[in-house]
Amino acid sequence: MEEGKEIPIQPQVVDRGFDQVDSMLAQVVNLSGSNQMHEPTCPICSSKLRGEAEDVWENEGEKTAPVLRIFRERTDLKISAEIVKNHMRNHKDGGQKEIKKVEFIDRVRRLYGKNVTTMDRIDLCLAVITERLMQINSLSPDGKKTHVDIEKIKTSETTKLMATYSSLLKIQATILGEMKSSGEIISISRDRFVEVFNDAITEAKTDRERALITNILKSLRG
């Protein structure tokens, strides 16, 4: 056992609800009401001219100049060729990917709705985010996306996921703090824990007493 560590003794059920965790997961979904990929930081995603700009991009052979002309003539937005390329390659047809995220989160809701503790759910979410982080950062350039495009995706998605990860850790810490304050969870030093039970076993006078102490220790560990 490591020195200075604490042993949490958790109750079987923690009635905290899944709302906060659900909200954290929802933050990784960039989907508009019309089920389009919507990146809040992208000026084209947020523009009323989005649909027209995407049609022009397709009809004009995926050239940036016609799209830039639309925004230059009809808005005050400062749109660059790189912004146009990034939107068209990563946001224009990204709705399906975001819908898959929504479906995944819905499965999580159904699977973990009422049968486990909130702490279990948070652990699940942290594990899911860790897996996504690994997948995103294993992406490599292909025929459609250059090294620069891939790095932008990695940076953007990693930042979002780490923000969610951090929020979940804060919720976890808050719940543990509340449980300690209300007496639902008790923490003691590992050294003190071991010392108390070693002393109790040593001072036990009969095999029955030693068996009871050992059973208590096993139950706490379980």
C-alpha cells in the first residue's frame, strides 16, 4: 500500500442524477437544429450565407474565389481562403459524424441511466473521453486532408475533450467533497487503516474474534 493514500469507502447508491455528466458529453457535439455540423468558432458555419456558399463551392469546382466573393460583396465578415477550405473540408458534410456522437451519447444514457452510481457514470465518461483522445491523436494525413489539416483537427478536438475531461474531474471532486461533508463517505489514511486492523487482530483473544475482524476488513475492501 502507498503511504499517504486514502481509502474511500463508498455507499452502494449515490442519488445525484446524470444531468451534469450528460451536459458535459453534449458539449462535444457540434450540431445545429437542422442536423448540420456547426462549429461555433467558424464564421461560415454561423453565417446565413452558409448554404449558398456551400452550393457555390460545389458548383464552381471547389474553388475559394467564388465563395470569398459572396462574403466580400454581401457581408462585413473577414473570410480568408484558409477559412473557406477548412469549413468545406471539415464542417460542410460533417453532420453525419456529429449525429453519430448524438447516437452514442443516447446509448450511454440508456445503458447507464438508473443502474449505477453517478461516480460510476463519471468514470465511464472519463474512459470514453480518454479513448476518443487516443483515436483523434492517432489520425494521419490522407488524400483529402493534409498534415496541416490533421493537426488543426487534433488541436481543436483535443482542446474540447480536455475541457470536458476537466469539468468531469471537478464534478467528481465536488461530489466526493459533498459525500465526505454529509458523512456518506469516510476517508482514512492507508497507514492508519492498516495500523488499526493489525492492532485489532494482534489483540484478538480468540479465533472467532480474529475471524470477525478479518471479515470486516474484507468487506471494507470489497
